[in-house]
Amino acid sequence: MKIILDLPQSAFPSLRRSPAQFATELTLAASVKWYEVGRISQAKAAAIAGLSRAAFIDALREYNVPAIQIDPTDLEHEVAL
């Protein structure tokens, strides 16, 4: 599926990205954020970004997002078992 965004042409030189590079980076950034806030799984985020799970985990590190997302309450429950 393709999504069309209206962006000013002046955005690309300032970002030092071609439109294709921008689209790839935007897709990755959205996938990372959706994973970070718990909207999608790591596997789904990797698939949306077009990356392997290993490559997506590397991208998470670049965005300073923990690869393991667990609620502190859930963690306490897991440790108690």
C-alpha cells in the first residue's frame, strides 16, 4: 500500500535526505515509536520497517529505545513466579 504525503520540497535539502530516504526513515521512526508505546509487537514493527528482527533491534538502540518493553508491574509478577 502506498500513502501520499504533502511535504514542502524545501524539507528534503534541510534534512539532507532524498524523498525515498525520507520515506524509509519516516517508516522506521514510526515503527520504533509504535513499538515503544506498546501499540505493536517487535516482530510487527520490524516487518513494517522492512527489517529483520535483528536489524530492528539495532535500530532501537540507535533511537535509544529499550528492546524489551515490560511494565514494572508485569516484571514484578514474572519475578514472583
